[in-house]
Amino acid sequence: MQIWAGLGNPGTSYALNRHNVGFMTADVIASEKHFAPWKKAFQGQASLGQIDQERILLLKPATFMNESGRAIGEAMRFYKLTPEDVTVFHDELDIAPMRVKVKRGGGAAGHNGLRSTIAHIGENFRRVRLGIGHPGEKSRVHGYVLGNYAKSETDALAHMLSAINHASPWLANGDDARFMSEIALSRQS
């Protein structure tokens, strides 16, 4: 059993924000992999399914980004899992738009959703870092992450989310390098 948590803020006004790309990822996987319908659980929305032989709980915390860790921690304790069984999908300013990188452990790098998750479960979870790029000036970061993707970015965003879905069996089976490689290859086609 694994928990895959997409980070974001609940509500339609945030739905297309760059900060909500984790929610978008969870939605695409749930839909394309035919997971169970979303239902209220663990202070958020949860959907159970399977990728290859792995049972996956997709989770979208409804606690707002700054308290994401509460929902993730509650689900982890309910299923008697460890941080190593948790994967968090989140936006990443320090990676070029539509690039995807995976890492295990580490700090929060200024990301409030990661800071909350670390506070509630420790830092030994896997992070799928979804590049949104940096607006250039620190003073513009807040508005940028809470801003919607531009119309010119929607095709590339859809392609990235589709590539993550198609490569998800590698992630489910713990082959992070192959997962990233498959996504990188999809960018060339």
C-alpha cells in the first residue's frame, strides 16, 4: 500500500493555479487509471486504486497547502505506513516548467506544503517535483504560484500530466530513475 498525495488548495478558485499542479496530477491518475470515485476521508478527498500490483491511495488534502501534512499524516497512520510509503506531488519553482524530477528526503525549500508534511511525518518521503519555473524576482513568487497557468501553457501541461500517468507504473514499483526517463522521452515525441 502506498499513499500518493497531490498538494494544492481546495476550491474552484484555485483549480488552475500553478500551486495546484499536485491536485491536477492526482485527478489525471485517478481518471486514467480508473480509481474509485473521490470521497471525503483523512481531511481531504481520497481515491483508492491499483497500478500494476501496487495498491495506491490518492489523496488531495482539503486543509489548504499550509496544513497538507495533517491529512497525509492521518492517512499514513490509518494504514500503518511509514514515510517511505508516501509520495508527494508538488509544484517546484527551481525546476523549469513542465519538467519532472523525483527525490527522496530533504528539506522544504520554502514550500509550505512540504514544510507541513515534514512536520507531520518527517522528511523521508518521496517527492515528485513538478517544475513551474521561477518568475525571476522573489517579490513576484506569491502571485506567480497562486496564478493560473497561461493559455499558452495548457497543451504542455496536459502533455506533462499525461506523461506522468503513463509512467506511473515505474513510480509505483519504486523505479524513480525509469519514471523520470520515460517522462523525459515523452517530451521528445
